[in-house]
Amino acid sequence: MPETDLLGLLGLTAPQAAVAALVLLAAGFARGYSGFGFSAVTVAGLSFVVEPALAVPVAVLLEVAASILQGRSIWRDIDWKLAGALLAGGLAGNPAGVLLLAIADPSTLRLAVYGFVAAVCLVLFLVPPVPRNLSLAAWLGVGLIAGAINGAMALSGLFIVTVMTLSATPPFRIRATLVAYFFLSDIYAGVLLAGGGLIGRQTLLLVLCALPLVAVGIVLGSRRFLAASDAGFRRATLILLLCIAVSGIIRLILTS
């Protein structure tokens, strides 16, 4: 198939395709290094060249694929009890978030979460915390709050990663458990998107074309992770969290 025909099917011009390729490489790198940030980077970046209604399902499907690609290398490092507690709490807290969304302004809720994450990251840069071990019950509570956040504004990942950064959980365990958590939660999100008719031919074609780029990004990010120290990993995680939060605040301000 000629390149122009493929771009036509994707609904992209050559410059737009170049931007999308850079975004996907960056998102894959973030995911390979930290275990999170893929959807945030992908949706924020792709929204410059495609409609958000297309960027979101593309990000969800690619995140599932990314988890499969990383599965073999991180499987033994996953804390399944922690992941299970987060998911159980998330399912229980989701209805509360949906109820909150019905009575509060979505933009205000998003701004509150982004502001919270940005403030915590800035404080942690200035005053590094003493990492603490959290009980399974505490992680269940984290999942409960994350579920409410997810039901209201789909930003549960930011909250979970922020708490993980404060805990004494080793970086390799954080990264692996996040991959497992997002894999399971994104399968659920993918089913909902498919049921809502939001996954069509263009979505699937974009996902297929993006997979090689995402795979390259994951490999590069994973290599960087293996060379990173514990302190370096936590610092890089805080920087990524801060960048996502600040970009989210800027986007809300510009679109309000």
C-alpha cells in the first residue's frame, strides 16, 4: 500500500504522522522505564493531531499491548497482593466517583487532582520523604480513593503512582505492579469502549501502525531502567508525574 494511501486511511498528513510517531516513542519510553505514563503522554500528544475520541481508545489498546510486551520481563517482580488490593479498592470506589461526577464540575475535579499531584511532587523535591511500608489494608484504601478518582475523572494512575513513590516499595516492584494494574484496568476500559462503539477501523489501524514504535520506545525505556539507581528512578518518576500534572493544568486552563 503506498504511503499516501496509508496516511489517508489513518486520517493524517505527513507532518501529523511525524508528530504522532514522536509522541508514541516518548510514551513507549516512559512506559518501559517507569511502568506508567503511557496513556497520559499518548492522549495529550495525539490530541494535537487527532480527535480525543480517537486518541483515548488508541491509548487504551496500546497500553494493553505494551503490558503484553513487557509481561515476560516483569512477571516475577509483580506484587499480586498489592495489585489485587488496588483493583479491589478501585472497583469498590468507582461508584462513588461516578456519583461525585454527577454533582461536581469535571474540570474542577481534574484541576484538583492535577494540583494535588503537582504540589506533592514539588514538596518531595524539596523535602525527600522517609519511605514507609504500607499494609495491605492501607493499599486497599489507596485503591478505594483511586477508584473514586477513576470514576469521576479517569486519573487514578496519577494518585496511585504518587503514593507508591512515598512508600518503601522497591522500584522494580513498583514498575512491575503498575504494569499488571494498568493491564487489568485497561482491559476493562477497552471492553467499555468497544461496547460504546468507540473502537472502529481507524482506531485499529492506528494501533497496528503504532505498535512497532511503541515497542522500540519500551525497549529503550527498559534499558534505561536497568541502568538507573533507586534514587534516580524515584526522581525520574517525580519529574514525569510533575510534567503530566502541569501539562494537564495548562490544558484545562487553555480549554476553559
